[in-house]
Amino acid sequence: MENVFIMDHPLIQHKISMLRDENTGTNEFRKLVEEIGILMGYEALRDLPTELVEVTTPLETCMTPMISGKKLAIIPVLRAGLGFVNSILTLVPSAKVGHIGLYRDPETHAPHEYYCKLPENIEERIAIVVDPMLATGGSACAAVDFIKQKGGKNIKFMCLIAAPEGLEKLHKEHPDVQIYVGHLDRCLNENAYICPGLGDAGDRIFGTK
Ligand code: PRP
Ligand code: URA
């Protein structure tokens, strides 16, 4: 599928396996999410535009590439997306951070928005939407719809684990969005949880139940 990138790096796979383990506690879970976010961010930002700038080394002056003016916006879907924010900021410290608050209705699994604040000039930025779980795809589609309504054009989506159903929905509704997936899992269960998955990502990152 064009614009869909499923990671196969052994470090990412190993760390996702550790996350899945029900015995992995909150502290370790949060650290692993951040580490995987750095590894995946490295891939997801591989096409950032660069421009040649003049730098003087101790030996001579040369033209050398630096990330060019296109500003990056990191947009976590609350709550669980917060786990990836520091990962991307580690790679691009000058990025701005927007937030989209969505929760899934426990009965219908439909997303409900409760908060949205995006950086200025979103239409000029590369927006990377981060959320560990792509289950039915409802939250990811709502987040991308919202960013497009506000003028966003260049959008990426990054998740740890996707269900085939959610990946298909997001790709079908937004074929222009580049989707980065740590691992593609088997299916959704009757409660729209990803199987085998890792449980509720928000609860595991923040230690709630
Ligand atoms: C989780 C997850 C995604 C969403 C994915 O959030 O972080 O945002 O579910 O499911 P979907 O693809 O079916 O929409 P949740 O609604 O549990 O909120 P939380 O992060 O606040 O716990
Ligand atoms: N949200 C989660 O946190 N986990 C799932 O498996 C599905 C949605």
C-alpha cells in the first residue's frame, strides 16, 4: 500500500514485544514507548526537506545540508499519544506541539473530541500525528479530519500497533497521509481492542485503570 510503512527493524520489534507483556510496569512501559518513538520517528522523518547552508569547519568553508524551513508540528492524540511527544522532540527540538483530545465511547467506540489546540500556521507545517494505537481507526481519522479542516496539508500518522481494520480505514479516508506502523496485529476483539495488542495504552502509560 502506497504511503503505508510497516516497521521491520528488530529493535522496534523487540521493544514492542516487551510492551505487550502484561508484567511490564508503568515506568518501563513509558520508557519503551519513548524509545520506540525515537526509532520510528527516525524513519517517519526520513523525507524531511533539507537545504544547503554555509558552515565553516576548522579547515574550510563548505555548503552542508540542514533541515530546511518547513516547520514540524507534533500532534499527540490525548492521552496515549503524549507518550511519543518527547521522542519526536528529541529528534527535532524546535518542533511545536499541538494537542487533540479524543476518547472512544465505551459502547459505540466512536471518537468524541474534548480538546483541540494546534500550532499557528498549521497549513505551512509538516504535521506528525502520534497515537500508539490504531484500532477501529475512528480516532485517527477524526484527528486527521480536524487538522485538515484547520488547513493542514502535509500530514503523517505514527502508531505502535495497528489493527488491519483501522489501517484500512485511515488509508482509505486519507490516502495522502503517510502512515507509520510499528507492528500490524491480527484483529480487533468484540470490544474493539487490538489482539494480541498490549491492552489500553493510556492506562498502561499513565498507570490508571
Ligand atoms: C485509545 C488510543 C487511540 C484510540 C484508538 O484512546 O490511544 O486514541 O483508543 O482507537 P480507535 O482506533 O478505535 O479510535 P482512548 O479512547 O482509550 O483514550 P485515552 O488515550 O484517553 O485512554
Ligand atoms: N485503544 C487502546 O488503548 N488499545 C486498544 O487495543 C484499542 C484501543
